[in-house]
Amino acid sequence: LAKTTQPISMDSYEGQEVNITCSHNNIATNDYITWYQQFPSQGPRFIIQGYKTKVTNEVASLFIPADRKSSTLSLPRVSLSDTAVYYCLVGDKSFKTIFGAGTRLFVKA
Amino acid sequence: NAGVTQTPKFRVLKTGQSMTLLCAQDMNHEYMYWYRQDPGMGLRLIHYSVGEGTTAKGEVPDGYNVSRLKKQNFLLGLESAAPSQTSVYFCASSYKSELVTQYFGPGTRLLVL
């Protein structure tokens, strides 16, 4: 199982772009990188998934360098409602991935 | 679609009591999972199922049993609850082919006294 390392917490202000980097040095060839968001008292919610290069959807962008040993979740123009915990997972099947402690993002007005 | 639902939402047990948590999904997903989440920590996989009638152990299976008699339901049982099982329990499901994209329920808060 590929282990991931993320910052424990981050602070930002409304309207700023937030980048959360995740390290996964032992990622395997078949592994994908997936990010989830969790609000207090709710279950995690899928944000974005990628294998290499860049992926963008209506919520976020995911940047993956060529060596795939890290990835960066980019949240454009955050708002107060983006305050949550963000988890980076690496694996090729759901039951082979691990939810670490995640990154607590706090967005201030 | 209701997605993934969990019952009950909250429960208080005394040490030694038993209970069953029910998870239901209406998305025709093959895979289902039970996680627990303790304060300030990530989710840990308890048991999972890759199809009706099959179950497998996850990271922290001790003290729990599961059953998947119907494709849409995944039950988590505590035969003899202990205070260490006080936690928030999340159920999730996924398509067989969608790698690690899981859909989570709202959670069940369990307090064992």
C-alpha cells in the first residue's frame, strides 16, 4: 500500500488559490491518485482523480509530475465553504488505499 | 437516488451489548466498505465486500463482523461492544470498475459506555 504524506493543516483567505501537496514516493505503476474532501459530521466526498500530468474539473485541478512521486491539489479562489479536511489517496483499488490524517484547510474571511 | 444511507444515525451502548449497523445503497454498486473514524484521524477500513455473499477483512477488523446477503445492503455487527469502539462509522460503496472513487454515507455516531 502506497503511503502518502500531506501537511497537517493550512490556512488561507477567501478568494485565494490554495495548493495542497501530497508526497507518495512508493507509488506503483497501476496506482491512481485520488483526492477527497470531508466536512465536519459528513462522509468524505470525491473531488478529483488522476494518473499523470494535469486533470481539471469544475471543482479543482490536480497536477502530477512525470515521476508521479507527488501530486498537488489546486483549489481556485477558495471560499469559507471550502474549509474542510482534504485527503490524498494512492492505489488501484478502493480496498487497497489508506486514508491518512489529511490536511485541514481553514479559510478565513 | 438516495445514494448511500446508514441507520441508525446515533446510538449509545453499554459495554458488552451488541448491535448492528445497516448500510444501504441504491446505485447498484458491487463494492461496499465499512470504515471507522476516530477524532482527528483519517478513516480506517474495517471490512469490505466485493460482491453479494463475499466479505473480507480490512485494516482493523477485530471486534466486528459483517454480512452482505443482498447486493444493496452491507451490515456491520458488534457482538460485544467495548469503549474502544466508540467512533463514527462510515459506509461507502463503489462501482467495480471505478478504481478508488467511493461514495460515502452520512455516518453513524456510536458511543460505548
